[in-house]
Amino acid sequence: MFTRDIGIDLGTSNTLVCVKGRGIIMREPSVVAVDVRNDNVLAVGSQAKEMIGRTPGSIVAVRPLKNGVISDFDVTATMLKKFLRDAVKGSLFARARVMICIPAGVTEVESHAVYDAAVQAGARDVDLIEEPMAAAIGAGLPAFDASGSMIVDIGGGTTDVAIISLGDIVTSRSIRTAGEAMDEAIVTYIRRKHNLLIGDRTAEQLKVSIGSAYPLETEGSVEIKGRNLVDGLPKNVLISTQEVREAISAPVAEILDVVKLTLENTPPELAADIIDRGITLTGGGAMLRGLDRLLAQETGMNVHVADNPMDCVAKGTLKRLEIGIEGDYYDKRRKYE
């Protein structure tokens, strides 16, 4: 009655908030608009994202997380406070019990920063869960069984690859190459090939609309607008699916390499389970067309994209929250004294 159990998928690009008994209630970009003259926060989430690249000098739209970890502590705490306040709106509220996802490869200092930011935002109890574990639970994999499951979670700032068995991570790898690295690669490619400067939002739209990791039967093209670097004037350019695929080939290759490296370090018994069950893709990056086919070709295994891959981490966090607090079925909570 006086508390609320909240799960947060604190991502580099987007933050999802779920509440026990209600499911996912919030899906907002991890962006904060700040007035640099007085450090006042003007907007959080979607409103702040609309300001990126369009603000006057006195207003800065910032992403307080970089590569899955906090780069601006105060702004992150402010953003979390806004999300927590919205999550408990209209209820009798003391302080929330919160579970937050963190990438598998973060350091103790980085994970402690997430914990401190949640406490400063008003959470009563804070628990941390690694993203691949949450993604596996949310994707419906038998994470607590005595069998191996392989999850590849491709978010905005990090890609986490993990082998999971008996409710814990057996082996994992995490690289800070994911969706945003693909966007940056598209910006660089178009600048180099077409002498056209575009923003990250345009690059993301290109990736979503016509991007692919594997040749498609039907490929398209889209016209983009940017600034000509030769004369400084606005210019339109037609970009094809093949060009986008060429642009993102380097970050996609890094993801393939980390998947293969994780498989090489998998115990034989669990490797046999993975051959039977295949590899599951989650996260926004899993929606890149042809990525599952490319992974299947490179690894020789079945590769499946989870249902609603962007929601898997948040859903898994909510399920883990219910297990950890109510049933104490599997309780390996990180504690910070």
C-alpha cells in the first residue's frame, strides 16, 4: 500500500519502466534537456529528444548514459527521479523498491554509480540485475533450469552475450558496440562517400527504415537531407540498403566476433544444449533485418529473434523483481553497504 515495486531498464538510448501488477508503463528516450545558465532541467524523455540538434546555445540536450554506463551522475539521478515520480503517481507512496538493469561487463564503480543514482532519486531498496539475465527471463528462456541458454542482447550502447544455466551467468562477454555505434558508422560513411553531414537521428532513421546486415530479396532506398560539406548548402542524397549495410559492416562484425568468442568459452555440456535450443536475440539491435540470418550463417546454429525484443529486458526485470521480493526463489542480490 505504501510501496511500489518498480523495474527499470536503464538503457543508453531508451529507458523502460515497469510496475508490478501493471507491466511496462513508460518507454522514454534517455535524454535530458538542461539550461546551462542555471542548470535547470527543462525536459526529460521524448520532449528532450525532440530538442537534440535544435537547441540554442543556452540549452543542451544530453544523453546522461554512454555505452550503458553513467557519464553524468547528477543528470541521471534527475532523470530517474522524474521516471520514478511518474511511475508512482496517484498512489499512496513512501519510497519505491527498484530493480535496475546493468550491462554484464560494468565495473564495480560503474554499478555503484547506478545504485547511488537510484537512491538519490528516492528509491527505498535498490537491486541490480545484469541485462543478459533479465533478457533471458523476459524472452521466456528456461534460465533457472539445468540446461544452457544463449542470449545476445544488442542495446543502444552495449552488446551483452551470455550463456545462462541454473539461474546464473556461466560465461559472458560485453562490448560497447551496439545500435549507437551503427548510427555513428552511418554518419561517417555518408560524410566520407557523399560529402554530406547528417545527424544521429537521421542515421538512426536510415538504419531502421532500410538497414540490413544480410542481403535481402527486396532492397530499397530512401532520400535523406543534410549539409553539403563542399559548399555548406542543404542537399538531398539517395541512400540504398546496400550502402547502409556497407556502412554498418564493422560494428556488425564486432558483434559476430564476440558471439563466436563466447561460444568458444562455453562448457561442452552447455554447448550441446545451445546447439539444440539455438541462440536468442533481444534488444533493439535484434530488429536489424538479416542479422539473425547472418549469425546463423556464421555460427551454424539456429538463431531466433525474441518476441518484442525491445521489451525483453524490462519484462525480465519485472519477473525477477517478483521472484526476488515475494518468493525469494532465487536471490543473489548485489548489496552495497
